[in-house]
Amino acid sequence: MDTNSRNWRGPRRNHLLMILALILLQHVHISAILAEATSHVHIVYMGEKQHKDPATIRQSHHKMLSTLLGSKEAGRSSILYSYKHGFSGFAARLTESQAEEIAGFPGVVQVIPNRIHKLHTTRSWDFLGLHHHSAKNLLTESNMGEGVIIGMIDSGNITSGKSNTSLKRCSKT
């Protein structure tokens, strides 16, 4: 064995391994910091609105964000939308730790990360009773679109619920 290969196995190798371990540890630490620093849109749901005036509700949302973020400017730049008519809440760009912190604020019911859902319609032709190979006669076959439902929204309302009794009375007449 030559002396160079023996030197490589001794203290030099240990130093090199230690340096590599420190670089790896630093990389993991920096990645964690960057992941925490990235903000995502969160919906802050506050339940029933506390005021009738939409401007007052919006101001309370800005005040809450300003308290969380430390300045009025940061609060105003973070908020994307203020829900102030049917219920109280807002959408804002927050980091994970900010979302966890604001969840503990008085009046906050829930903080939900915003998600985008991509809807897929894979059987439209069959659903509409059309043949996809006859594109030339599509309008004729579909009766020029007469009576076609373009979309449907399930609001979650139960039609037999107490809140719809006045609607039932109106529809019977």
C-alpha cells in the first residue's frame, strides 16, 4: 500500500465526512426555513357576521391581520378577499405558523388552506345522449341545446329543512 491511500483512510476521511454532514444539515435547515417562509392562501372562517355594515366587517378583518403580521400595510397586502355578506371571514396569504397562530384568535372558528379542485367530465357525450362520432350533426341531435343543463351546484341545503318551509309555501301557489 502506498502512503497516500493510508492517509485517505485516516483523519482526512473523517474530516471530509464531517464537512459533508454539516453541509447536508445546513441544506435541510435552510429548506425548512424556506418552506415555512412560503405563504399560501388560507380561508379564515369566523362564523356568523357580527355587524350589519360590510365596511365594519372588512375593517375587523384588516385589524386582525395587522395584529398578526405586525403592521397595517402587511395586513392590507396579505388579505385577498373579505367575506362580509353571508358570513364573516377572509382569504389571506399566510405561512403555516401564521395560520396556526390566527386559528387561536378570538372569533376564529376555523382556518382552512385553500385548495383548487380540477373537475373532470369524462362521459359528457353519454350523459347528453349524443354520439361523439357524429360531430357534424351535433347541434341537430342536441335539439340546438334546448333543455340542456350546463352545470349543477350542490349547495348542501336540504330541501326538507326548516329554513325552506317558506319556499315550499311559495311554490305551492
